[in-house]
Amino acid sequence: MKRIAVIGAGSWGTALGVVAGRVGHEVRLWSRNEAVVEQVNVRRVNNAYLKSFVIPNNVIATTDLSLAVRGAERVLLAAPSHVTRQLIVRMLGNLNPEMVFVSATKGIEIESGKRISEIVDEVVGELFEPRFVCLSGPSFAQEVAAGQPTAVVAASTSADDSLLVQKELSFENLRIYTNSDVVGTEIGGAVKNVMAIASGMVTGLGFGTNSVAALITRGLAEIARLAMAMGARQETLMGLAGLGDLVLTCTGGLSRNRFVGIELGKGRTLDDVVGEMHQVAEGVKTTLAVRMLATKFNIEMPITNEIHAVLYEGKTASDAAQMLMTRPLRGEC
């Protein structure tokens, strides 16, 4: 068994900690929230983010980042993307070359447009060449914790490292596949959140399943164009980290990004919607980064552009939908 640090005690970080605990690993779950840490350690639950699931006794929570990381063999990054860099910087004094970083964060740094793997390389690379695996795919935290069958991908340029993560975190209901396409896996996991906001807007506007299906299909085309321009493989975008995660997030009732879109489609403001949410909807910030990358790589992403207009330019959801439907006719590919 391994010592595993899970950085971030939101719903997904807690679910991964629960799975790792069930496997039998020694888990240190880091949270900046003292109330969450006390609840985990005393009551063995995290009702703030993952209600109704008992957390195994071998999962210990802490607010001390150094304590969480020190001596860990695997470091699971499960905090929001916009705080990932600063957290890694704080870890530097307790890192070593044998650690494997496993990113479960589905986002892109908005200031730089960098993926989590690039942030890890940039920050940790000052000390040593980091070992990195991206864990992504269609996986609602509550369903994973509930023991429902789930399949995800562990992607790494090192086949040995992806196989390690596959072996050490696969457990009963959680099946992990491997691939070597880190770029495609990261971009698929991040950009699908933007498309989930769009899908939610379609639903919030009162449109039916025809519209949602069209949105998912054209959204996948946008994700694939961007990812492949950045060096990804097309088959990755057709798999769990691409199409699978996109379908889940665009249609599932547990999707936070879809919820944001639904409320925007009903006419509410972004500030009102986000202000009442307990957890981060990554797609809100990721839209900024994706639009930046689309410009950098000269990729046409009309859905992303319209979501950006609604989130940051004051455009209404109905006007955005109208704009997409009245674009010049063209071939599908």
C-alpha cells in the first residue's frame, strides 16, 4: 500500500480519498477549511462537499499542506485550477523525484492558458523532472463514492507511471484505462466544462433534446479542433476523456457547470448564480483560457465565443442561441 496525499477536499478530492482509503492506502486529505478537517477526522464524513458517505479510518484530513505532502508517494491534485500553481509552490520544500503527481483537476490556468501538466513541469521542474499522470473521464464524485460503475483514463507520457496509477487506484467500481495522450486528456476534461454551460443554457431556455444533442456534437468538434492543434490524438477525444466526459457533464443532473448554464438560460445573472454555489464551476473561468487558446492557435470555436459573450460581455442566453443558429451555412466537418 502507498501513502497518498490528496490536495483538495471538495467533492472529487474527497471521493478519490474515499476510493484510495477503500483500496487500503494511507491517505492524507488536505483542506484549507478547518471545519471540513474536523468533520472528517471526528465524524468520518464530509457533509460540506460529499454528503452521506462514510470516510475510511485510514483517510486523515489536515489543514497543514506540508504534513499532507511530506513522505507521500502519490500526490493527487484535486483543487480548482486557479489555485493549483500557488499550492504546488507551497509544496516545493516537501517534494522528491520519486513522487508521482496525479492531476484530477479539470481546468486551465486563465492567466497563462497552461494545462495542469505544464504548471507542474514549470514549478516542480526547478527542482527535478516531475512524474505526471492526468486522471480524467466521466466521473461524478457522488456516484464514485456510492460504488456505481465508473470508467476513467490515466494519461501519462510514461507508460510505467500510468500503469502505476491504474493499478493503485482501480477498485471494484472504479475502472481505470491508460493512454499516453496527456494533451488530449487534459483539454477534453477542461473544455467540456465550457460546453456544459452551453448545454445548460439550451435547457434553461426551454429547448429540448434535439438542441442538446446538436450542442454536444458541435461542442465535441470544437474540443477536437483545439486539442488536435495542440498535439492531441483524435481517438482520445472520441474516448472517455473526450466524448464520455462531455456527454456526462452536458446531460447529468449533478453537473455544476450545466447548472450554471441552466440558470443563465432562465435569465439570472452570473454573479447571482455563482454567489449561491458552494463549489467551483470550473467552466466559468476556463472559458477565458479556452478563448485565449483558440486565438493563439487560430481555431474557430463559435460556441466558446458565445459562452464568453454571455459570461463576460453581458449578452443574453437567447441572443447567443440565436447567433449560433443564424451563422452562415457550411459543411459539417
